[in-house]
Amino acid sequence: MNIYLLEDDIIQQQRLSGMIKDICEIEGITYLNFHATSRPVDVLSSLKNASLHNLYFLDLEIDDEEQKGFAVAKEIRKSDPLGTIVFVTTHSELAMKTFEYHIGAVDFIDKSLGHEAFRQRVQDCLLLASWRTGAALPTDTFRYESGQSNFQVPFRELLYIETTGTPHKLRLVSTTRVMEFYGDLKELESLDHRLIRTHRAYVVNVKAIQEIDRKEKKVILADGSECLVSRRLLKTLLEKWKE
């Protein structure tokens, strides 16, 4: 689980950052990374390295835009449909707006609450997100960990991984998200027997293949997307697909 905090008031950001880390230490809640920022773009750009389960604490008013947090949450949902979203704001009167945006936030915490009540609400959200991480994680999951990236994707959703044109930068495509990370295709191919190299630019989940077009040298996947197949690897791919 990664934890993201979007808050443009530096005092509030420091207060909530310290509280989150303190609660995690006391309650034994583990997380991969903690990101605190005042800029929405920092949160959205980091989604490509998000793990399967993420927790977002979002201030509603950013740079004097009263409902900016809603817009950020909508963008998060496009890349992370499973993430736990919590709004932390002084605009408690806007709580019902979360339903209009179809964001699925789990809480709307008023900054004006007393210290103990505020901390309890934050703690409840952290415990819920931690429980979701353990309870909802599919047992059949592709996990990848490196110095720069940590994430998990259910194998039933994984389609393929491709090169991007930038050295060592790869793109993972699943039925629910697209994310970029740094790694090596050869290494990824060796992580699970269902991953197979079809081309120098592609590693494909063989269980996601719907059709192999021998004439056009390509595979067609469950969502209709296509990946190239090299002549050299075609025979091995056909044998693997028939298993």
C-alpha cells in the first residue's frame, strides 16, 4: 500500500503527515511509500508507480479552488479504481457532493474537529485501507518489486508488458489500468510461467491470448488489443498457448 497526502497548507500537511506516520507505527500498519505534496500533478503523475492498494488523503480546496479535490479524485479513479479515497477539508457542507462525482470516498473528515476526534477518523481510515490490502488482495497476483517500483496486479487482469522507447522504461497494460515503470523484459519473463516473450518489445500473459494470427504475426488479447509476434518466437508461443 502507498499513502498519498494532497494538502496545500504546509502546516496542515505537516500535522497530518506526522499523525499518519505515528498511527501507522502504533498500529503496526505497513506501507510501501508515503507521498505528501501540495501539487495535484505530483499525485497524478505518481499513479503509474502505484501499488494495487493505495490510500489517498485529499484536501478539497487547492490553490483557492474550492472543489479541486473532487477533480483530482476523478482522475485518480481512472487509473486506480480500487484505491481508498478520503477527503480532509474545512468545507464539510460539500460532503454530499462526493455522491454526485461517483468517487466512492470512504470518509469526509472535517478539519475543524477536535484533535482526538480528528485523529480517530484518520486512524479508522488507515485501518480500513490496511484491512483492504490484506483482505482484497487476490492470491493469484503478479508482484513486482525493484528499487524504483513496487506494485501488484491480479493475473486475471494482466494483458501484456511492452517497451516504451525510453531505455528500461516499460508499460504494463491490464484490463483496469495502464502503468509505466522501470525494469527489464527478460527479467519479467522469468517471474511466472504464464508470461511469455512474443517479440523483443512484448511480454504477454499467455492466459489472456484469445487468438494467434500466424499470417499477420500477432496475438489478439482478451480486450481486443494486439501484440507483435516475431517469426523466431512463434513456434514456442503456439506450444505454450496450447498447454
